[in-house]
Amino acid sequence: MKVAVTGATGFLGRYVLAELARRDVSVVAASRTAPSKPVHGRDVAFVQLDTATTEGAFERLGSPDVLIHLAWEGLPNYQSERHVKVEFPAQQRFLDECIKDGLSNLVVAGTCFEYGMAEGELAESLQAEPLTQYGLAKDMLRRHLEASCDRRGARLVWGRLFYLYGQGQGPASLYSLLNQAIDQGRPSFDMSGGAQVRDFLPAQEAGRLLVELALSPTAKGVVNICSGIPVTVRDLVDRWIHERQATISMNLGKLPYSPIEPMSFWGSRQRLETCLGARAFSPFAETRSGSGFEH
């Protein structure tokens, strides 16, 4: 089996490639820019490919059995009009061309921002009501691809990602900012009040779940990629500090809460577990528990 990955040199892409390296598949890693160091695995071919260029894209990807599509530009500015005006039409044309030329299995990275301001446990059956330009563009792409794949008999898995963290994450992320502050020996870390409840998942586990869904012939439709564990940002930051054995203190309330995110939400894992069964669970993931994170 041949699996192609777009956005392969990005934060999540590197974890997806690392997971594919453990599988008996050949891999085509595609990215707009060449990697700064060799990509994972023995049977990996790299292709420099911009999603704005559609002609012959499927063939350049090696005519794969499965495409895991992670490419997206313009983050972390979630309210940039670029998402709707530039990224959405470019992604639409690129993926339509691949489907037309024979792609039969497509896995695309979506986002929990598609849910908008909904609170509580969020299931895939909820109507998408995105508030951000990023969430809107992703939702527009999902709707288009559902119709396009249905017309041509292709399988679509839309992996709705919640909050990921891990090594290699962007410098503006909470995880990276905290680790930078610890590395610099700062006595305190400026953050919000930390009372907001979120669903966090290690990027390594998100990569594994995307690969499991990609290689499962029966997985289909929108699937939350999440831990299913509601946890406050304050508790999570405290845990990260403890793991680093650092003495840095949290300067709570220094930053405002985000106006584009609800205060309390997390993902339902019911559909994920239905699709993957026992493969939905991994020793790499946090243990599900009513009391939050455990080891």
C-alpha cells in the first residue's frame, strides 16, 4: 500500500510520518518547502509540491492508495480572510483534481473550530457553526469534499482535531511558550486565568489515530481526534511544569480569555472508538478519567 502525506514537514506531519514508518507501507511525503533534515523511514520518497499547483498532482504524489491531507497555510491567525479567500479555493481545486484522477481514499485534517461556540461534550452529529475564518474555511471544504467524494465513490475521513501539543509545535503555542519560559529560567509565566476547559492530545497520538483511520477501510465521515478528557488549562500547565521539574509559577489572569472560543468544551470519542475499536486506545495517550490526567 502507498500512502501520501501533504504538509509532511509541518508540526503534525512529522508525527504522521513517524507513525507510518512503523507500518508496512510505502510513503510519499509532500510539502511546499523541502525538509531541513531527512524525513522518517526507509521507504519514504519526498516530493516538493504546492497545493496551489493542481495539474498532475495525483501522479506526482505517486498515485497513492490513500492521501492524508494536512497542508494548510495561514495559521495561527484564525481570523485572517486568507483562509476563506485563498486557502479554501486552493485546497478545493487540489483535492478535486486528485479525486478526479483516481484518488479513492482521502483523510483530511479538520478542526474543532468548526463547532464554533458550542459548549460541553461535542459530538460529530452537532451542526457546525464556525465563528472564525479558519473554522469557516475548513467547514466549507468539508462540505464540498463530502459531495465530491460521494459523486466519485471515494472514501472521505474528516479528522476533526482538537488541541494538540508536543515538540516542534509553533512558537506561539501555549506548550512552546511555557517551555521557552522554563528554558530561560523565568520565575513566572504569564497566562490567562486558566479556568477554560479544553481537550488536549499529544501530537504523537493524533498522528497515530490519523494513520489508523487512513489504513482502516471502513472508517468514514467526520471523526473527532481528541482525548475525550475535559481539563482546565491551569491544570494542564501545572502538569507540564511538574513534568519539567521546574519551579516557575503561573501568573494567572495576566492575559485575557479568547473571545473566539467557548469557555468549556471537549470532544466525544464515541465515533472514533466505533471506527477503530481497540485501536482507538494507546499507551501513548493520557488515561481517560473523570478526575483528569493520570499516568
